[in-house]
Amino acid sequence: KPRRNDQGWQALGECFKRTIQDEGFGSLWRGNTANVICYFPTQMRSLKLLLVLPQALNFDRDGYWKWFAGNLASGGAAGASSLLFVYSLDYARTRPANDAKASKKGGERQFNGLVDVYRKTLKSDGIAGLYRGFNISCVGIIVYRGLYFGMYDSLKPVLLTGSLQDSFFASFALGWVITNGAGLASYPIDTVRRRMMMTSGEAVKYKSSMDAFTQILKNEGAKSLFKGAGANILLAVAGAGVLAGYDKLQVIVFGKKYGSGGA
């Protein structure tokens, strides 16, 4: 049975230490191939839709709150549409990443690679096994992407004015704060979906995302919904870079800023 963070890892540092001791340094990158494959299509599709959706939905800045809601809706829709294309890859990334050796000596992993994840899951659970937790994931991605893109596009023209308007580092700092905020807001949902993912191929499964949420709260407490959230603070650097970098790219290529009334 795969070992999870709530089965002995008390902190991020301990997780690193024990994983390297038990399985080697390379195990920190298990499942990263699928992550690389799905990352670029997700980001590119989301960013492309963000250019189209605000115009299609006809949200303008005549009324700030209407414009603000339009940014949130556009970001959420962009994230949800991207999820449909990459969810099975996200599943195939999650399973090997949580697939610890059965024992320190002579232990075997449940999966031998990306293709093996697909093969074994399809054999035991069918297509549904690759998409377990998809519904709650849609909710999570709408919350995360809606806040991630929507808050940045709405707050940047308000907070970054004057000399800060064209500052990459100011944009990066704002992006980092927003990425962390969006991540924390959606993290409990992400915990539920990953728990549901981990039941594919197992004898006992959650009846629904609500059942998973209820059981986690009942058996482990509310704090367990945020286990591992500290690592997301480090990962938020990448998310902030995407926001600030995309803003700069818009200026270089098109001579205008997205999210500042230029798109």
C-alpha cells in the first residue's frame, strides 16, 4: 500500500530526509515526467483563454466589481477547460510520486513507470480510475485559477501604480502573494482529490468527494486538509514567475499589458 504523508511524515524536512534515506535522491523526481508533459499545455491553454474569454464575456472596467468578477470567471473557466485535457496525466504523476517502497530492504513499488500506471489502473478500475476525483478537481481548479489569474489582473492596476507599474520584481512579489493565497484557499480541495486519486486500484474507495472530506475531518481533523501546504509556499515562486513573466512578454511582443486594460 502506498505510503502517504499522514502515515509518518511530521514535517517537510523529515519528508525529504526519510525519502532520500530510504529510496535515494532520484526518488524526489518520481512522476515528474508526467508533470512536465502536462504543465506546458495547461499553462498555454489557460493563458490563451484568458486573452479570449474577457472579450467574449464582454466584461469591461466601467464598473470595477463587474470587471473584477469577470476576471475571476475568466480565470476559473480557463483552468477548468485545461483540466479536462490533462487530468489523467495528473493522476499518472500523483501515483508514482506517492509510491514508496514497501520496505527499506527488498521492497517493491506498486508502479514501474508512467505507462505502468495507466496499464494497471485501466485493468483494475477502467477509464473511471484515471478520472477519480475529477468533479472535485473542477471545483478546485476554478477556485485556484479564478483567484490566481483573476486577483492578479484585478489588483495589479490598483496596487502597482507609478514607479511600481513597470517593475518586474513588484509584479513578481504580488504574484507570489496571490499564488500563495489561491493555493491555500484551494488546498483542502486538492487534498480531497489526491486522496480520491490514491484509492484507484484499491479495494476500499470513497463513495464521493463529500464522503472523502467527511472521513478526513472525522478521522484526522481539519489540520490534515492542509498537510504539505508549506511546500506550496516554495512552489509559489514558479507561479509568480508565470504571472510576472507573462506580463512582461505582453509588453515586449504586443506593446501592452494584459490585466491593465491592454488586452
